Amino acid sequence: MNCRILAVGSLKERYLQDGINEYLKRLKPVFPVAVQEVADIPAPQNASDADIRRIVEREGEALLHKLPDDALVVALAIKGKALSSEALADKLNEWTFSGRRELVFVIGGSCGLSPAVLQRADFQLSFGPATFPHQLMRLILTEQIYRAVKINRHEPYHK
């Protein structure tokens, strides 16, 4: 199964990119993960609710365009289901053997994910009620995928 992280916006912070690259390097021999980006739409300083809805819808359209019909889609959403690392490892194992060709984790932009993307998702995953910058969420997700793979392989995780 191919695994991909599909995210809104480009990562500009070097320290975040370095962390993500380290986990991707560790994953490559056993569970390769690719990262794909779609352009973000900057929100005006005093964006109205209507402006934000339009931004989220346009970013959502770009995300949906990059999702194959047969992909298993996991959307990161605050209101999704929170899982322990062990439970995420079980889910990752389940998804890997689901018969689907590709597993895609979707991270929205600074305004969130569109209802259409959430509806398309096979699973909505939450990392808790706190709000994280979407750029940092990429690092957190990559680390959690790595941790889940280590759990599933019964290998120690070096802290």
C-alpha cells in the first residue's frame, strides 16, 4: 500500500522540514510515506466568515482533486476520533490490509478542512482538542506514523 500525506500549503520552516525529513528517512525502508502539497489561499487580515468559507471550499476542491477514488482517506480533524499510539498502530495495520491501493492522510490549511473533504474521508483522526499550526501538524503526524510502524513491528522506539 502506498501512503501519502496530502497537505495544504508549503512548509517554509526549516526546523519542521528537517524533523519531517528525519521521520520520512526512518520510514522509507519499511513503510514509505510521500508528502504532497496543494497551494494555500491566504486569508485576509480581517477575513469574514464568508471569506473563510470560500477559502476552505477552494482548498478543499484542490485536495479532492488529488484524491483517487479508491484511496482510503484519513482527514485530520479536531472533532475526529482521538486514538492512543497503540490504537493508531492497530488502525494503521487495519488500513494497510484493507485492500485499498493508497492511504492518504489529509491536513487542511490554517482555516481547516472543507465539509466536502471531511465527508469524503473514511476516517477522521484527531490529535486532541488543542489547535496546532497546520505546518506543525505535519511533523506530529509523521512522528505518529513512525511510532505506529515501530509498534506494529514490535521494535523499540528510541525516545
